[in-house]
Amino acid sequence: MRTPDFEQLEKELIYKRKNGYRTMSESRIKTAFEFCEEYKSFLDASKTEREAVKTAVAMAEKEGFEKWDLQKSYKAGDKLYFVNRNKAIILVKIGSDKLENGINMSIAHIDSPRLDLKPNPLYEAESMAYLDTHYYGGIKKYQWVTLPLALHGTVVKVSGESVEVSVGEDPTDPIFYITDLLPHLGGEQMKKTLGEGIPGESLNVLIGSMPVEDEKISNGVKLRTMQLLNEKYGITDSDFMSAELTFVPAGKARDVGFDRSLIAAYGHDDRVCAYPSLKALFDCGDVSRTALVCLTDKEEIGSVGNTGLDSNYLFDFIEDLALSMGANPRTVFRNSKCLSADVNAAYDPAFPEVYEKNNSSYINCGLVVTKYTGARGKSGSSDATAEFMGEIRRAFDESDVLWQMGELGKVDIGGGGTVAKYVAKFNVDVVDVGVPVLSMHAPIEAVSKLDVYSTYEGILTFFEKLK
Ligand code: MN
Ligand code: MN
């Protein structure tokens, strides 16, 4: 008997995760880097869900997408979009197959952790003016102090007129700031846990210190601040009650590393899946199955509210579209497939204790497929079927997509959820895919350029190849 070639045998039998820099061609890597230049511009223009929707609409209209009209009936090749309350958007490319054969959809969220203003936020303390915040999403509060912050959002005046606010992004703009204790006086603070060191109620943003000239006014700095805001935006103190204003880290997305292989930015989670979803929808040719992208809101606080996926807005839209095309909505759902496009935690060598090496996702190893999420025994997860996993694998491999499997950390260390379960409720096949992220939910998160591009290639393959 001949001795088998064990190297060959190993290649055939043993799975090894691939690093894109070992497997991708130079030209493909170059394309990935170019793709990420556009992604960085998208990030800079889309620091809130409202801004992301605006950017998406502008991109879609350039691509010939038109506003959805319930009265119209659509045919193969038509491209339409629907905006829900300025905070979520659905975009569709009608395929040549019957709609009842199902829709291929990619869903990402465009809200990110941040500091929202309270309804009565403006106050003065010791001749300094502050805006009081209530944080949104899962943050480590100590990370948000002593950072340059920008203010973004919308104020609806009592007249009904709405005003857009964005201060802190232009290099000539002022920024805003939360103070921290100096180490010299921080002895007691430093004994606290990281979770207790900066309490939520102390996330008060410093916005000014100059009083009005009249000494009789007791809160002269507050008044002066309001005077400036009134001059610029025509708003009064009570207009904060009908506003969605939010502090986010100021500044643009930047390359990381001498080789520029990574991107540091605010809000990768989950705009890093939103952008590839949009681009894949624009770039997929004449698809046979109808392709849909939904960029949704409120994922970071449990997909609640009428702009989150626990609401019916997406499913009602699909139902209306189905009925207008003479299709049975339930048949459409039953035959539909969905990528729940959201980030996963990249293995971080600085914190090996929370990751299980064999089942983590790694930087530069491509799009990460997550069969299930959840916590404590997969609770709260939508566990993708082996059959659907098989279809996804086959499609990705056939198109030579760089991809890997990954779980979010060790069993029982923590966990997380995505929108997958809200889609699964409608009997749609759904699996989580996305980009591995370092320092997820930190003010500045980091991702790899190859992984961003592989996610685009994966979603494109899904739209074009999955039957
Ligand atoms: Mn996410
Ligand atoms: Mn998140």
C-alpha cells in the first residue's frame, strides 16, 4: 500500500480559515481599497439614521430608483424605494421571476450607539452651559468622556417647520466635550469598576461659558447659548421637546496602520453592512429573483418602535407590493431568503479570554457568517437551518467570496441579537452575515478593508446567484 500524500489529504479533509492577503489577487485587493474610499465618504455623510437615509436616497435616485407608489404595478427591471419616517428605507429591484418565487433581501441597520439629548437638556452650572443626554444603545460610558463630539439631528418647531442641525464636523466648526476627573483627584473614582466610574447621569456635554452682558440675568450663559441657537436655527428652549438631537464622535473615518489596511470610524456597526448592501443592490444585473435592501432603525435598542424591524413596516410593504403584483404575500414570504447583515466581534488578541479561537471571526478573513446569535443557550436567536447554510456556502464558494464562520465570543460570556428573528417570524429563511469589528460599540470602531469588500461581494452573490 502506498503512503497517502498527507498534505493533499489535509487540504481535502481539514478546514482552514483563509486570510485574504494570502488568497486574493493584487488587483482584487486594490479594488477593495478603492471600494472603501467610497465607504468612508458614506460614513462621513451618514452619522445618524436620518442622514444615512438621505445619503441612500441620493445614491438610489442616481441609480434610477423611484419613489414607491402603491397605486402603480411594477414589472421586471423596475427599481423603487420607500422611506419610513425619514429613519428607515426599503429599496427594491424587481426580478424577472414571479414574485411568489420569493425575494432575496439584505437587511442592515443604520442606527448606532450615541448620546441623545434629553427633552429638557439645556442648563447652566457654575457659569458653564451644558446639554444633558440619555445614552442610546449599549455603550461603555467611560469611553465617551474627553472626546471631540459633534451635534447632529432634527428640531421640529412648534410651527411644524423642521430644522437640520450638524455642528462639529467641519474643521472650522467648534466641537463639544464631556469632562472627566483629573488623575490627581481621581483616587476614589479609580477604585470604582469601569461600569461605575462614569455614571450615565454625568454624561453632560459642555457647550459654552460666555454669559450675556446683563448681570441681573441669573443664568446668563444658558441665555447666551439659547440666543446663539435662536440666531442660527430660529429655535427656543422648548423646541428641544420636539427634537431628535444626538452627540456623536466628531470627525471623519480614517485609515489605520502604515499599510492603511483598516478603517477607524464612528458607526461601522452597522453602516459597514448598510453600504455594501446598497452597492450590491445597485451593481447586481438583471436579477431573476427580486432583490430588496432594507436599512432599518432602532436595532441597537431592540428593534422597537415603528422604524425598527419589530414593527411591520417592512412586511406590510412586501405584502402591499405582492398584492399589487397579483402575488400571494404569504407565498412570497415562505419562499424568500434574507441576509441579516450585521457586524460580529472580531477576535481581539488583547482580550483572548472572551473568545473561543476556533469559532471566532478574524480580521482580513472576510465576510463572517453567523449561524446563530443569542445568549445563554442561543436564547433570542434565529438559528439558520443547515439547508440554508448549505445554499449560502455553495454560492459564496462558487463566486470565490472570502468568508468565514464566527460566533460572538465564548459560550455564556455574553452574547447579542440581531434583526434576524424578526424576519424569521414571517417564515423567511434568514442567516446573519457581516463584517468582523474591533472595539464594537466604542466611539471609534475598526474594521478591515478586505472584510468590507468581501461583504459587498457576498451580498452581490446572494442577489445574483441564490435561487
Ligand atoms: Mn449591529
Ligand atoms: Mn450594535
